[in-house]
Amino acid sequence: MRSFLSSIQPRFTGPSFITAVALTALAVSCTVQGTGYTPPGDGDGDSNGVGGDAPGGSTSSSGDGDGDGDGDVGSGGNVGTPDCEKGDERACNDCGRQECDEDTLKWGDCHADAEPVCLEGAEREICDENGNLRTEECDNDDETNCSVSCDDVDGVGTCVFTAKDADDDGYSSAACEAAPGDDCDDTTDLVSPFSNEICDGLDNDCDGHVDVLDKSVDISGSDLRLGVSNGVTLNLDEVDITWHEGQFFLLAADTSQNIHSGYARTDGVADLHEPALFVSDSMNVHNSARVVSSGDTLAALIMHDGFGGAGVGFAILDPSGTIVDEFGSLGGRHGGEITSDGVDFFVSTISGATGVNPKAEFHHVQLNADDNRSGALSRTDMPGLIGYMNSAHSGGATVTVFTDTSVTPRTMQLMRATDTALQGPIQLSDDGQMGDITTLSNGNFAIAWATKDGFSLQIRRSNGSTVVCSKDTAFGNGVLDSLDSVAVAQSDLGILVLSADSGGSVGKLSLFVFDESCNMRSEQGDDLYYPSPAYDYHDNELPYLPRLAVGGGHVALAWSAQRSDDNTISRSYVRVLSETMCEE
């Protein structure tokens, strides 16, 4: 397309003017009488082929609208007379051009024949579709994030958009859709592609990961070792934790089979009460304990040998860790798990195979703080060996996940209990162990378990069978060691998975964050264990049995660990932090 500023040279498409006059004179003087011959262009049949002849003997040229001596199409001109020859073209209007139609030999429509030219600022002069000049201003639909000007680009006046740098940090706004920059938040100079990520609720380095979800930021707080006070150091091998009345409540089992209660406050202080809540003696040798809060009531499930020949005990506690009441006869003898719907408690217990019954047993009961019970259900034909149970309640059903230790490799299984029936077991994985389950805010369940390659996360509907999504995450040493285990909970950040790898001489404990579609939100796990050049209490330790609790805008992480060089020495730790996991 040529510039409309260039001059247009006229083109003569027929014989010269002198020749045309001579031929016209010859045509007038040489009419052949009586032959019926009419010269070309003689539209009126008068043997005079003058351009613009009208039918019926008229010599009018009123159809010649453009004054070129040709009868114009659509203007009363002679449609049989060519206006132009094939390949002809000419200028039209302000900046347009017409071409001769090779079929009709008539002039085509006038169209633009010039590129836009910049004027002042964001204005430019353009040749419109009809070949007329007009002035227009470059449109800017986003004056907040974009600026626009008219620039000459290879001889063409072009609207050029530029992302603004409103915060003057040297990086332009990524919100300008017409010309995106690389500053994901142009309202503050704390954010740019090369800023350091800090815990301030902003994605400082624009990598899509905020605060602790960024691999460069560690979660806040420090680990508190439990059972070290007043000159007494306890060997603790299991800990459980729940949120209750403004603080996290703890139950911890020591290697002497005593059960201790304790607390972890949001100010970072944690301790265990003395003496032990449940003391081991000749009648009661405790294996472990679980604790849960209904909101108003704190309840503990104590697994122990003794108590009338072994069994599972249920106790109501006050916030100080004092026993208010105890109930027994919950059906199982070797283990159990407790959860709550915010009102009542739901207890699932198990008994291993015996000489009387070679099959494992699974029992489930609903009860409250007054020991009113309902929905007692039992299965006495469970396959395999049931170990490490965890439960959650949603949609009128309690779902319990457990490890079947009777096969190699171990498998993950699921049982579902309603008011009237036990369903399952449903196999979650043919290679997994020591899993956990939590109820999500939308009523679904999030389930996680350890695998040889790391851990698996799965979200299921409250029916226990419909899988919403699943995700396998690489973690650890690539071997499913006997104490590899996970915990799962939901916080404001997302679904938290605390994964413990107990292989090697130095274990690993890391926290991961996912959304409800099983997509990982954190760049990687935040490691809580670091091998250090100088010895500290995390060196040569193998973490296991992690626990998570959420409440009061805070998250509590708890776990136990044994020395890799002496498995008779074990410890338990807790860390309390805000739900953002940043320093407050």
C-alpha cells in the first residue's frame, strides 16, 4: 500500500488524443449505408460511436458522472461501454485507489491506499475503508496499568501500548493486558521479579508462591522439646494434639508406658503436666493415647493392657488435664481412634486375631460426655491385621483409615461407619502405611499415607468411595521404612501434609500445602529437620508419627523421633505457629 502523501500520476489507457480525433472523424464520414453495421460505442444506433451515446438516438452524456467521457455504470451510462482496461488503476477520494475489474472493465470501489500517520500524542491520521482521511485517537481501556502513544513503526503510524510502573521500582505492571510487564503487584515496591520473598502476605518475587509457600522462606517458630522440665527428661515415643479452649492440648506416651497430658500455647510455650495422667502399674500398661475436643468437652482414648484384662478406656478431661470421668467396655482391646462432629464423640476400636476368633474385629460406637451411647456396630470377620488408625467425621459418617500389616508390602484400607452399618474395608493403596484423615470445610475427606516414593494424597466424598482427586508426591529416601508416616489437616493456607521419613541416619520431616484439587500450592516441602555440621538434637534422629492440629488462627505440628544410633532413646516435639506460618 502506498502512502497517501505520494503524488498520483495520471495514466492514459487508450490511443493518443490526436489519433482518437482522427478516428472519430473517419467514423462519421464512412458510415456504410444499408449494412446494419454500427461502430463500437454507438449506443443510440446512429452510426456515431461517441462515448456517452444514449439509446434512442440521443447524444446526451448525462451518464458520465466522473467526466471521463465514459458512460458510468449505475448512472445512466452505457453498460456496454468499457470504463477502463484490464490492469488500470487510479486515485480516488482523499487517499483511496480504484482498480479496473477485469471481468466487467468497470472501476471498482474506492478503498484505502495509505498507511496511518502519527500526529500529536496518541492521535493519528488514517485512511478509512472508503479512501477518506480522518483523525482518530488510540483507545486505552486500562489507563490504570497501561499508557498508549502513536509511534512510527516501519513507516506506519501504530498505537503502541506500554505497561506503567506506578510504584517506581523499575518493573512495569503485569496487569496491563495489551503489553504485560513483569511486576505482579505494581502498587508496592516490595514486589518485583527480583525481590526477596518475605512473610508479609505478598508474592514478593512474583513466582506465584506467597510467604512460606515459597521455597526460599522457612516456616516460623522453633521446635519445643516436650518432657524436659524441673531436671526431669522423659523418653516420649508418641504424642497427640488437639485445639481446646484457646490452646493446644497434648497427650504423650513415654517409653515407661505412662500417659502425660500437657499444653502448647500460641505464645510458643509448651510443657507436660506432672505427674502422669495415667500411670503404668501392674494392672495398667499403656500403649498410646488419642485426644479430641468437641468444642466444649475434651475426651481421651487410652489404649492399655490391664483394665479388666486389657482394653480401651475412654476418659473426659478438663483443660488442666484432670480426669473428670472414665468409661470402659468400648468393644476393642488392642487399639482405637476417636473423632467428633462438634457435639458427640465417635470411637472406633479393634481387636486382633485370637485363639477364639482368628479374624480381627472392628467396633464402632457413638457416645457423649454423659456416656449415652448409640449406633454400636461390630464386625468380627475383618481380614488382615489392623494397625495405626485415624478417623474423621462428615455427612453423618465416620471414616477410619488404617494399615493392614498382615501383607507385604503393607496396604492402606478404609472403613466407613454410619448409624446403621459398617462398610468396607476399601483398599486405598496396595503399597502404603501409617496414614491420616481429616474433614475438609466442604464436607469431603482428605486422606494421606506414606509410600516408598514419598506419600499419596487423596480427596474423597463423604460416602468414602468417590475419589475427587489424588496426588503422589516424591519425598524421602525411596524406601518405605517401618516408621514412615504422615499427618493431614486443613488450614487457611490449604490442605497441610506433614510427612516423616525415618530412613537413613538422619530423618526428614517436611510440610507440604495443597489445594482441594490436589494441586501442590507450596513450591516444595518446608523442612523441619536439617543435618548440621555441629551436633544438635535433630542430627541422628528419625522422626515418625507426625500430628497436626488447627485452631484459633494457629497450627500446631507435633511428632516423635528416635535416635538412629539408639532406638531406646526417643523424644517428642511441638511447634506452634500462626496459620500463615509467618512470624507474628
